[in-house]
Amino acid sequence: MTQLQRRKIPDAAIARLPIYLQILNNLAATNVLRFSSDELAALAGVNAAKVRKDLSYLGSYGTRGVGYEVTYLIHQIKRELGLMREWNVVVVGAGNLGCALAKFDGFLSRGFPVVGIVDNDPKKIGRTTSSLTVGDVGDLKNIVRDEKVNIGVITTSSPAAQSAADALIEAGITSILNFAPVVLSTPSSVSVRNVDLGVELQILSYYEQMRIENGSKAQSAPQLNSVGAR
Amino acid sequence: MTQLQRRKIPDAAIARLPIYLQILNNLAATNVLRFSSDELAALAGVNAAKVRKDLSYLGSYGTRGVGYEVTYLIHQIKRELGLMREWNVVVVGAGNLGCALAKFDGFLSRGFPVVGIVDNDPKKIGRTTSSLTVGDVGDLKNIVRDEKVNIGVITTSSPAAQSAADALIEAGITSILNFAPVVLSTPSSVSVRNVDLGVELQILSYYEQMRIENGSKAQSAPQLNSVGAR
DNA sequence: AGGGCTTAGTGCATTAATTCACAAAGTTCA
DNA sequence: TGAACTTTGTGAATTAATGCACTAAGCCCT
């Protein structure tokens, strides 16, 4: 609770804070000054008690009878999530997806500038994509050091993903966002998050089939995306 | 348990089945015939009891003292997930990401052919990307009918995402994969899964910051990706 | 044939997450 | 000032998910 003994925010709550943040940024953009847990709950599509409990992990920043202040809460969530600074990203794998992500402004705009992209294919090395030149995966260590990279994004083919991960870890990276549909083997000191688009579709397929079989009176999928393992 | 009163597989288990499937496909490709819950657990990075429990929701398809048969289990998982057939996909939003996804063979190879891509920008309509011509979002209803589309993928900008969702729902789509960083408002009969890349990075950022503050003795992120709300 | 070994299946305890429901604290207005 | 109203913050109950540990089955070898 107090600043001193930080942490013990449940993982489930941590995963929701970015959603709240996104909504609050929208509110701030439309000059909304305050919000209640009910309002945020409606916008986020969750239960109001959950919103209050989640926000209470940050501290006691609301005012009873009034609500929460938008800008203040934005500040607190950003502080908690470590978003008071930028985190540099390197993309490994300069295929369609890798290049699309390197260009993607959603990364930069949220404080995650892509400072490098590498590949192991000589035909791709040297190409330029949106102000970045594709580097050699062998130079990863130098790139990570020189560009102060914090997070690695893997967009290689499945067979290459593990060695991409190994290279990132060898270069000192401890946070990985993996788009390859494989379970990476990494030391427990490294955080990995998997985004497997095929998995997402397969989960949708399950609930879609359920609707068809049960005459559409089946419940729908939980809005929580979850992939990966461990 | 029995075929009759289908369902009551926990959502958490459903989200893991695609991972198991992916691993089993790899095993099959290397001519492995059988596996034990221990082996699959190691490959998936989960607990063996969890594997057994998850698989038991499908039915009692293992042999004690022996294990499970790879191809048979693949079949059962595919049946359960609704993967005995193809599900057609339409992409709404022909930007970088949308086009990359339309080309992405991970969709087709897993039984989700992209049969159409649309946009609302006249400058993009008519362009061709990997054998698909960008259509007008206004024609969505016809496309969904003619191409028998089952799943809509939203890769528009945030402001356009809700109207894209409305158009998909209006066209009769009940499963949506949303890449725009907004919480879509949809009837509960529609399944939505959100993939918000910014959110994933922000979650990584939290655990990364934790490691920095706590001198790297902090635990790392859960491998479960979770985004979205509701 | 039978003992030892392996591994699935599962009841049960534990832990995590969610939701309820209410007291505490503040606002507003007469 | 104080009564009515609003909304937070949080114990406690509930529900969901996890993981242990044991039983039931089948294989293999002598």
C-alpha cells in the first residue's frame, strides 16, 4: 500500500491499468476533469467495484462523494506502470509484420520508440523502412548498448524465434514481446509476453462454434485476451 | 463431459488449448507419436497437472501408463476449438498493419483465410495487396454475404474503430479481433478479443521497472497475455 | 501370472480474482 | 448547522483457477 513496500498489485489488476489509462487519456483530451468509478467502469466494460479496487492499489487518490481527478490519476497510473520515461524498442525480424510495427506510430506515441530493426537475411539487411535501416542480427549487442534498448520485439518466423530470443537475452534484454507462435524458453528473470494472432482467432473460433451449436444462446468469449503459457 | 451437455470448459483452459495444439503440431511434424502430460507441460511451460486437467475437459483420451497419442489429441483439440473447418476473415482498415495481416500466412495456414480487406479512404480503395483488392467499407455487408465471412479484424485508427465494429455487426459478424486501442461497445452476443500492442508494452514496462527498482530480484511478468476489458 | 513401473484422471486444499455490500467521508443545499 | 445524497475504500463472501497428492489403469519384464 504505502510507497515503501511497493508491489503486491495483482497481475490481473496490472493488466487492466493500461486500459484505464487509455480511457483517461481520451477523457483528458475532451477536457473532462473528473470521473467516478461507475463512469470508468462503464467505459472500460468492467464492474465498478473492480475499478475502485484496482485504483486503490495505487493509493487512496479518490475523493468520496466526488470521484477521481483525471489528470492526477493519469499521472499515478503512469508512475506505477513505469511510463514516466521512454523505453526503447528493437524489432528482430524485418518481414511484413516487423516492418509494419517499426512504422507503427502507436509505439512511439505511447512512449516506446523503435530505435532499431534487425534481421539475419542478407537480402533484407541494409534496406530502409521508415527512417530505420535494417541491421544485422549479429550486431544486436552493439545496438542494444548504443541505443539503450530496453525491450525486444520478435517478429521472426517460428523456427528463428528461439535464437532471436537467445540473441536478445545475450545482449542484455530482459523484456520480450513475442509474435512468433512458439513458446520461448527463457530464464525466469526475463519477462516474456506472447501475442499469437492465430491463437486469438482460434479462441474466437471456439466461441463462434459454440454459438452455432447452441443456437446462439451461448455466452460469448471473455474480453480478456490471453495467450502464451508458463 | 459427455458430448451431450457440451461446454463448461473453463475460459482459462480454452485459452491454453491453442498453445497445446501448436506444440502438438510441431511434435507431429517431427514424427513423434506419443507424449505424456509431463512432456507437454515442459514444452508449454506449465504444470503437468494443469495439462492433464485441461485435456480431461476434452474427454478421457489418454492411456494410463502410456500417455496421449499426438495425432488423436490434435484431432480432439481441433474439434473442440471448432477448427475442423475454415473460418473466413475480413480485415477492416488497409493501413500498414491491416495490409501486413492480409499478407500474413499465419492466418491462412491455421485455417483463417483472409477473404477481403476494406477501408473507408478513397485513396486506398482499389489498391491491391497480395491478391486482394481493397474494397469499400460500405460494401461490407455484401462482402460478408458473398464471401461467407465469419470473423472481422479491425485495424483502423482508434476513432474509426467503433464504426468499423458497428459496420461488421450490422453485416452479421459475431466475432471480432480488434487491434485498435479502444474498448468497443458491442452487444453481448458478439465475441470481441482485443490485441493492443501498446498495452502489452506497458505491462512489460511495469515488470521491467520493478526489476530496476527492486534490484532485479523481482518476479517477472506472468506469461499470460491479457488485454482488453469487460 | 504377477510384481514393479509409469502415467492418466481427479478429489481436495490452496491461492487468486471477483463481486457484494456497507461504513466512512466528503459535498450540497436549505 | 445538519440532513440528504454521492461516491470512495475495503472487509468479507463468492467464484474461478491452480496445483498437490493419491487412486486407478495399463504396460513391461521376469
